[in-house]
Amino acid sequence: MKYDGYNGKEMNVQVRDFKMHAKLYGEKKGCPTVIMDAGYGDYSKAWTSIIPEVSKVTEVLVFDRAGLGKSERSAHPRTSIEMVKELKELLLKLNINGPYILVGHSFGGVNARVFASQYPHEVAGLILIDSTPENYKERFLPTMSKEFQEAYYNQFVYEGTYEEFKNSLYQLKETKRNLDIPAIILSAGKKAHYSTHSQELWNEMQKEMLDIFMRSEMIIASNSAHYIQHDEPEVVINSIKRLISKL
């Protein structure tokens, strides 16, 4: 275990058949641990813009999923169900007890929702950052240009295959349930290459996620593209702080 530039603890933990790289920042201070799960092909570096502020409030855990960042590869399928199992084991190995606040960006939001559906009593709240809806392919992707769709399918070389990603969205549908968990849904309001219609549809699909949670709100980050935590970090930081203050 070693310390990095943010005074965080850096470690490699044996999880199932691989060593997972994780970093722990800040102190719990009576608040839930904030767990951040990055988007498809991304790893813990995706959170550097908000970790310093959030870790002043409570303990923050970031990690690299198998095959990404400094984590070893795994022979298990790269689907949300498997990733939730791996995160669950990581938390047990590190003796980090719930309830947690899960912060998921893009595909990480899919994982966060699956985790919350499987372990609702271990989740104090969710922050979903431009999270992928379960019906993305059927409902949203057809509204985009052929060039966008081609680029979308070609991206699935960094972390598992498109079939595994598609299976994750199916798993999200299968595990979907109403949750008595507070949630804040952040939607990017300035997406690159989106037409007016596609942007409006994206925000509408984000808004529909509110119905899953008995206590929820949505914020449109009007000056952000997909990475809200980079474009408007204060929106994400303030959302996490506000969610903590309500617990």
C-alpha cells in the first residue's frame, strides 16, 4: 500500500481471479463512503477533478475495473453482474461497510443501478452522471447519424465486447426494481454531435429514470458534454454534498 498525490491510499487487492487496483481518499467522518464507478473503458483517473473536494467531506473509493488502468485482466465476462460481484468482494476485502453512496458515470451508472437493485439495504444514495439507459440501443441510437452509430459500435474494444455490453443492459432490465433510495440524476445538456431532437430525447430518457426511485431529482448540466465531472465538476460535487446532507 502506498500514498499518492492526494494523500490517498493506493492498493492492489486480490478479487476473484485478478488483482484490482483501488485508491481510498479522505475519512468517513460519520458519513457513507462514496464509491465512484467510471464509464466504459474508463478507470479511476476519470474522477481526479472531483476527488479532492468530495474527500474533504467523507471517504472516497475509486477503482479500476478488470483490464483497465492498473488492474489485471479477468477471465470472467465483462458484464455488469460480474463487475458488481467484483466490487462487492473488493469492499469486503477492504472492510468498507455500507451503506454507500454510489456515483456512476455512463456505463458506471448501469453498474451502480444493478448494485443498488441487488443490495438496496447497502446503498444510501445514488448519483447517476449521464448514465446509459437500458433501452439506449433500441430507442436512442437510431436517432443518431450513421457515422455516430458506426463510431459507437467500433468503441467496444477497450473493455469487453459489444455483446457483453448489450448483456449488461439486459441485466439492468432484468434486475430493475423500484428503490426507496434517494437519487440525483445528472444529464449532460450540451452533448457533442447531438441534434436538437436527440438532445431532448436524451434528457427525456434520463428523466424517466426518476420513476425508479421514490426520492429523486434531476439536474441538467447545461454547459456539459458527456463528462460532466470534467466540464462542470461543481455540479457533481454539490450533488454529492447535498445528498449526504439529506441522509
